[in-house]
Amino acid sequence: METGPVRQEPASWYINVLADAVADGDLRGAMNMAEAALAAGVPAHTIAEQGILQGLDSLGTRFSCGESYLPELMVGAKAAMTVLELLRPHLEGVPAARLGTVVLGTVQGDLHDIGKNLVAMLLRGAGFQVVDLGVNVSGERFVAAMEERRAHLVGLSALLTTTMQTMPAIIRAIRQSPAGRAARIAVGGAPLDAAFAARVGADGFAKDAAEAVALFRSLHDQAESAADLP
Ligand code: B1M
């Protein structure tokens, strides 16, 4: 029997095997590999930001090329969501700071929420309170949640080139509401970029969940120093 140290693979090995399992919709394989990666000391945010993302990206490419269809997309998404739930306690942790409240949602017409959920977990881990409105969220629902929770930070997510076009109307609805006058609004999602964010009147764009945390920290600081909170 071998008695030497347990063989440790590089982090990229766990990430690649996990990504393949997600892309193949192999839920058990993805869970096993995420557990093995955690046990090997791969940080939870690396497993999420690289493993899950890489797996869903290659599934998306197969879908675009007609090599996979909607059922495969759904099974891969299910594997990704299950791994994300496994990672949740590691990503959210026990936050020390108590920062502001972020009202977060995927915009109207859009049902993609894996990236938005990852953003929510890292924000909670960083000390924000997150009011997650889920998917298919209208401007009215964003405004109502901001009023109810007295929140001044808002995050809009979109994954479709069609639904990103609903962002200007949602941002207008927020800005025109009494609760939204002092709001700081961030947008994100794969088809967006900083130029789009500026064009639609958002206060910032983040390309991934780690950037979203840094962005909301800076928007929170700006709002505090501007002292224009309601
Ligand atoms: Co859909 N889908 N999908 N899908 N799907 C895409 C987006 C697509 C690119 C696939 C493709 O064709 N290659 C394509 C869009 C094409 C386009 O718009 N031009 C597409 C399509 C076409 C569709 C349908 C129309 C398919 C159909 O029905 N024929 C349909 C639309 C349904 C709807 O929304 N109305 C549909 C449905 C689905 C499923 C339900 C099966 C499933 C979603 C399940 C779920 O989310 N619960 C699904 C999936 C899984 C995908 C892909 C494969 C993966 C998306 C994902 O979760 N990525 C996707 C292809 C791809 O992305 N390569 C695809 C992983 C996630 C961690 O990344 O969401 O980008 P992402 O989030 C990142 C950043 O963007 C950022 O941080 C996150 C972490 O790093 N971020 C923010 C996100 N939100 C942020 C907010 C912020 C800041 C940062 O601040 C507020």
C-alpha cells in the first residue's frame, strides 16, 4: 500500500475536470470534483468564477454551434447551480463589516440567474445585505424593493442581447422615483460592457462577481461621502 503524501493536483486540473462535468451535465461528477477541489485547498471563488463559468461557456459554445440543445443547457445549468449551493457557505462566510443594502435582480424577460446568484453570494460575503428579487424583474419591482428596504444600491443583471435593452427603461424608472434619486446603479452580465453602462446611465459596470464587490464598495463610499442619502 502506498504510504507517501496524498497526491495533489494543480488547481487548474480540478477546474478543468469540474468544467467538463458541468458542460456534460454530470451533476454527481461536478459535485465530487467541487468537493475534491475544496479539500485540496482551491478557493471557493476560483471554483465558481473559473470552473462553473468555463463549463457553462463551453456548453454555450456547443449550443451556438448546434451541438447541444436546450435540454443539455438546462441539465448543465442544474449541475452549475447545485455546485454553487455547495459553495455558498464558503462564499458568503461570516461577514465582519455591515455595509449597505443592495437590491439585486435579473431584468424583465430574462431568466438567467447563475451569475447574479454568484454576485449575491460574494456581496453577502463582503458584508452587504442583499435583497435578491430573482429573475424577470420589472422597474416597478426594483423601485418598490428600494422603498421598502430604504436601499440606495441597485444591481441589474442581463444575459441576453434582447433583455439588456430593457435596462435604460428600468434605470429611468428608478431615477424618477423618490427612492431612486440618490441611487447608485450597477449593471453586469456577459453581453454588457462599460461603454453600454455609461450609455444607459448606470453608475458602473462589473465584468465578474469579484469586480462587482469592488464596484459596490466604491458606490457605497461615494454615496456616503456625497451625503445625499434619503
Ligand atoms: Co441561455 N443563453 N438561453 N440559458 N445561456 C446564453 C446567455 C447564450 C449566450 C447561449 C448561446 O447561444 N451561446 C444565449 C444568448 C444569446 C444572445 O442573447 N445573443 C442564450 C439563449 C439564446 C437562451 C434562450 C433564448 C434559449 C432558448 O430558449 N432557445 C433561453 C432564454 C430564456 C430567458 O432568459 N428568457 C435561455 C435559457 C437558458 C437556461 C434556462 C437553459 C439556462 C439558464 C439557467 C439559469 O440561469 N438558472 C441557460 C444558460 C445556462 C446559458 C449559458 C450556457 C450560461 C449562462 C451562465 O450562467 N453563465 C449562456 C452561454 C454563456 O454564457 N456562455 C446562455 C455562468 C455565469 C456565472 O456567468 O451569467 O455571465 P454570467 O455572470 C457573470 C458575469 O457576467 C457577471 O458576474 C458573473 C460571475 O462572474 N455578472 C454581473 C452577471 N450579472 C452581474 C451583475 C452585476 C455585476 C456582474 O452587477 C449588478
